[in-house]
Amino acid sequence: MANKNVKVGLVQLSCSGDVAENMKKTIVGIREAAAKGAQVVVLQELFRSLYFCDVEDYENFNLAEVIPGPSTDTLGEIAKELGVVIVASLFEKRAEGLYHNTTAVLDADGSYLGKYRKMHIPDDPGYYEKFYFTPGDLGYKVFKTKFATIGVLICWDQWYPEAARITALKGADFLVYPTAIGWAKSQDDATNDEQYGAWQTIQRSHAVANGIPVVSVNRTGEEAEMQFWGGSFVANPFGRVVYKAPHLEEEIHVEELDLTGSDRYRTHWPFLRDRRIDSYEPITKRFLDED
């Protein structure tokens, strides 16, 4: 099998309350990644603004936009100019009173390939996403871009092996997770380390179970009572971390993925071959209560 490599750019940034400035800063990051050889550029979750879900505030709905719309138009022009694929997380206004946490994909010719709407919506202190977002109804998605078939999931999705498995089964060459997650400033270092370790470990397990690379791009910087923990990373098809960004600093990094590695790992560790699909019906139940 001929080598099939793709260079993926991770854009880990801090954000401000100025939407226009955040877009400008992100475009600078995209350009830097492209200059470093990126063919696919992955942006962090909701990069256009501060992470507004730390509070329930009706004014924040004004941050939403239609998709495709102004941001995808702008990013499509950048994608075409630079010849790169852009994976962009946006706050989607679908209709009056109906909103989604959505990621759009722009191909290397600037064309809009479609969108994925976040399926798993959290509701926790500092992450009041159920106030803003309707759960996705487009199903799990892959996008056939110029350089690779990309499986797109978003943040809270990353804790669910079912989401990773279904996306992988749809033919993803690798999974991407635009993310916004951080530490409460009141936490101690041991709790911080445990939380980051769990976050990275669960995503590495998706790489192992499905035999494909995982790319996770988180934001950094302090916002309200949260220190976003950065730590964006890339895992190979057996879960080995091949790149990890710093926690408290902005970082633009390009990592080359060897997509032919998936066949080797899947052949030697044939998890897909040995799946007992005839026995998995109970997974569709909320909980298996005893009779």
C-alpha cells in the first residue's frame, strides 16, 4: 500500500470578548499552520468568542449565526487561498429559538462540505450548554476532503466510545475533536492532573479501539472562573501520544499523520474483525434494570 500522509495543523489559542478580533487572530493561526505545511487545519471549539456557556444569559444567543453564513464564507476564502481544509467550530442559529453547537468543514478549494451538530450536550457548573444548544440531529458524520476523510466530533462527544466507533465505521481516516475544557481556578493540582489525564486517556482509547489517529484541539487562557487547560494533542492509531501542546500557552503545531498505519494496527489487533455485533443490542438501552 502506498504511503498516505496528511499534515494536520492544531490551532490552540486564547480568546477575548471581541468576536472580530478572535476571527482575525484565528486566521493568523491558520496562515501560520499553512506556512508550516498543514493540509488540514483544526480550530478549537467556539473559537469566535469567549466560552459563553459558563453562564445562562439570553444575550449570548446574539453570538450565533447561520451555517453556511458569514464565518464559513470568510474561512472558505482563506481555505481556497491557502489550499487547506479548515475544520471550524461555530455557534449555529438554525431558526428562531433553535441553536446548535456545530462544526463546519471547508475543503481546500474553499467549498463548504457540510456540518456536524454536536450530539452530546453537557450541563454542569461552568458548562451550561443545554441552555443554549439543541442536541444534534444530523447523526455522526465524516467529510471526504481533498486530503483525507475526516471524522468530526465535538468536545463532550469525546467521552463516548459509541460516537467514536460509529464515526470510525463510517470510514474516517482520523477523528478530530474541537474542544473547550478547563480547570476551575479553585481546584488543586492533583485534581487538575487527574482530570486532564482522564480526558486524554479516553480519547487515546478511541484511537486504540478504532485503529485510527485522534486529533484533539483545546483552547487555553483564563476566562471567568476557568483556566482552559490547552494540552491539545495527537495520538497515533494505537493511542501513543505523538504530540502534546503546553497547557497555558498558545500554540500552532503541525503533525504529520501516516494514514497507512491504520491498516497495520487493525490487521495485528483485529478489534473490528472480532466485534460481536449480534450481541450489542443492549447498548441502545438507557440502563439495564433487573427484572
